[in-house]
Amino acid sequence: MLAAFPAPAAGGNGETKLEVIEACPLYRQNPPPDYPPLARKRGLEGTVELDVLVSPDGSADTVRLALTSGHDLLDRAALSAVEKWLFQPGKKGEETAAMWVRVPVRFALHK
């Protein structure tokens, strides 16, 4: 998920706007969360949404539950996995910067 603003330019009040590139998960480099065996046995499915503060080095500095799946087992599995994930850090202008990003984690049983 990328968001870009115009390249640095003088605004009406003399301020410059920096290009901002949002942080994003490196999905191909991160292992998916383990499906909790008890959740699988019970047939639990759902999507967890997490807010992650991505540090300038691309690690998850803070991970918090934004939207529950409705199942504590799935929520905890998502939190545990995403805490260890790597991210493409966000940028403000030429500098990497700490930035919040919303990460959905879907748990679905394939029948």
C-alpha cells in the first residue's frame, strides 16, 4: 500500500511538502501465522486487523489489535506472528521514518 504526495514544493504558507511512502509488510519474506490447532478443530475462521508501528529499520516496534476476528485464539496467533515480521519502512522525503500501518491477517480453513 503506497501513498505519495507531490515532490517537495513550496506551499502557500512557505512550507514544503515531502513525498511520503507508507510502510508495508514484506509478505513474501514473512511466515504466515500458525493456525491454532484448537481453532482449526473448532472450525474457527476470521480476519484480524492489527495496527503496527514500523520502525525505521523495518521491524515491528509496536503491534496492537485494531479489529478482532471474534476469536481470541486467532487474534493471539496473529499478534504473535506479526510481532516478528519484517516491513518495508516508510519514508518521508529521503529519510526512513517510523510509521503506523494496518495489517489484515485472514484465517480460513480450506475444505
